[in-house]
Amino acid sequence: MIQAEDRRFHQHAGVDWAIASPAPALRHRQGVGCAALRYSVHRIRRADATITGVAPIISVSNLSKTYASGFQALKSINLDIRRAEIFALLGPNGAGKTTLISIICGIVNPSEGAVSVDGHDIVAAYRTVRSMIGLVPQELTTDAFETVWATVTFSRGLFGKPANPGYIEKVLKDLSLWDKKDSKVMTLSGGMKRRLLIAKALSHEPQILFLDEPTAGVDVELRKDMWQVVRTLRASGVTIILTTHYIEEAEEMADRIGVIAKGEIILVERKDELMRKLGKKQLVLQLHNRLTGIPPNLAVYGLEVNADGSELMYTYDTRAERTGISALLKDLSTAGIVFTDLNTTQSSLEDIFVDLVRKSK
Ligand SMILES: Nc1ncnc2c1ncn2[C@@H]1O[C@H](COP(=O)(O)OP(=O)(O)OP(=O)(O)O)[C@@H](O)[C@H]1O
Ligand SMILES: [Mg+2]
């Protein structure tokens, strides 16, 4: 467990750095790096909307938030969420994720702009909108002296839904809380409390579920169970919006990913498309004879040799018209370099973001 947490910490640190930086670069370097990417993303989004022709379930227009302190947490956000998708909102601490979710759920008032949920304005039709939404808040707030069963049943009642013990039982079982149904909330562990928040959010059978940092403090095994619950919900038509610092989580779960930094959405893209378009691949060749340097006729490929000269690495762009692999293999043969094995690796989402930042500098 300690190791797993360590790993998350390192990723966390990496992600914060990786995502925090593009925003200013975007503003100042239009037409290159990230700015070019943003342009293409916007074009794709519009094209997507036309092709699918389905109205988004949530539509956020020119949404800004300035807190009473004068701090501007959101800057003119435009975002559409599609029905029954899993949308991951990815961004570092303080990016504005919780603020955005809180506005959509009617907990925080927007300063400018509008949000509609299934065609209803969130301010004019507050009750209708709220009853469609389940919210798993980032902060643990629990009624310590109640039992698990009573807490979840009460939550359902708050939304005016008739009692349905069978449904509550299913929710508790799905979240591995059934054996704790008669325990007082104060006796639950941190991870169990977080799962209880999910059970509460699902108690009134919402069409939309917001999960704000749902896996903080939840162990690896249970995290997997939670994702299974989320996938099952999506399959039944529920739209899911989750926030996370962890690219790993977005990569595993999301259909689409939105990256938010310093109150601005800097990227919205289908996960697979994002990876396909931006992913670098690396070809690694295991050499028959060790190399001490790169022969001059291979200089154009920007090859790298590992420390002991036994491997040759070629990084290529999957987006390019030509990857250069055939030419490279031909030139290797001409140079008399023989390899015994080869493999390719594709960048992870994290590599992609680190790469974005490097390019935008
Ligand atoms: N009530 C408030 N008054 C003033 N500033 C606030 C308030 N709530 C949030 N902020 C500020 O707005 C910014 C965005 O906060 P928010 O909680 O939305 O970030 P977040 O992306 O959810 O971060 P985290 O990943 O740490 O949860 C932060 O700089 C925060 O300090
Ligand atoms: Mg937050």
C-alpha cells in the first residue's frame, strides 16, 4: 500500500507540473505548440457535434467565477458534456475543478455565463436540475452518528423519491458496503466513507453523477471496484463527470478528457484520439553487435544508443505522413548494422502532456 501511495504521489507531482504550465504558453504563443493543438481541438469539437447531432446533456457557456476575495477561479469556460459519457476533468490543485462542479450543482453562484442541464437553466430550474444530479463531494462530510443504511435512505428521501430498499441494497452491495450497513458512519475507515458518499450520491438514481476526486484515499483493489460501478452506471445511460489529478485515472476511465489549468479549459479531446494524434512511438532495436556511435549516414534519424551500445532507439511521430521506419531499416542494412529483435512502445497520456509542456516553452 505504501508503495502504491508513493507512486501516486510522484505522479501527482509530475502531473501538477505537467499541466500547470501550458496555459500561459497558450496565451502568449498563438500558432505554435499548444495553441495549434487548441485550434485543431476546437475544430474537431465542432465537427463532432455536427456529426452526432445529439444535444449535450450539460452545456456550459462563457462561465466565469470571481470569488468575493476578488480571485478569478474560472475564466470564460465553454464545455459540452455528452449523454452517457465518462468525462474526466484533469488539472492541478487550484485549477478550478471543484468550482466548476459546484456551479453546475448549484452550490456556488456563477459570476458570468450560463449552464444548462438537459435543456434546463441551472439557476431558473434549480430543483429540477439538482434532482437529476448526484454529487460525490471532494470533502468528506458525514453524519457521524447515523448508520450507513439510514444515511443513504435519508439522502434518497431528500429528493422526494419513494423508498426503494432493494435499490439501496444493490448500491451498497456494488460499493462493498453491505456488511457495514448497520455500522455507525463514524466507525468507517476513510476509504469506506468515500464509498458511502458515492452511495449517497446514487441514492436518488441520478442521470448525471459528479465525482470530485473520488479515489483519494481509496486502495487499489477498491478503486478498481469503484471504476466497475462507474462503468456499469455509464452502460445504464448515466453521464459521469469525474475530476482527478491523476492522468493514470483519466487514461483508464474516460471517454473524453478536458484539461483545466488556472481557470481555463486548455484542451478537450477524445482520449483515444488524443493519444493517437499526439502519441509518439519509439522503436527499439536490439543490436547484434554493440555500437559505439551513430554512423554519419544515419544522423538524420536522431537515433539514440543506450549506455552499453546494445540498443538503438528511434522516436517517430504516428501523425506524420511517413514514419521513416522503412528508410531507417534500409539505411541500417546499408551501414551493416544487424539487429536481433525489435519492439515499439507508445507514449502514455502522461508522456503526452509532458511533451506538450516541453513544446510550449
Ligand atoms: N470560497 C472561496 N473563496 C475564495 N477563493 C476560492 C474559494 N474556493 C476556491 N477558491 C480558489 O479558487 C481556485 C480554484 O479552486 P478549486 O477548489 O475550484 O480548485 P480545484 O481544481 O478543485 O483544486 P483541487 O485539485 O486542489 O481540488 C483556488 O485558487 C482556490 O483557492
Ligand atoms: Mg477540488
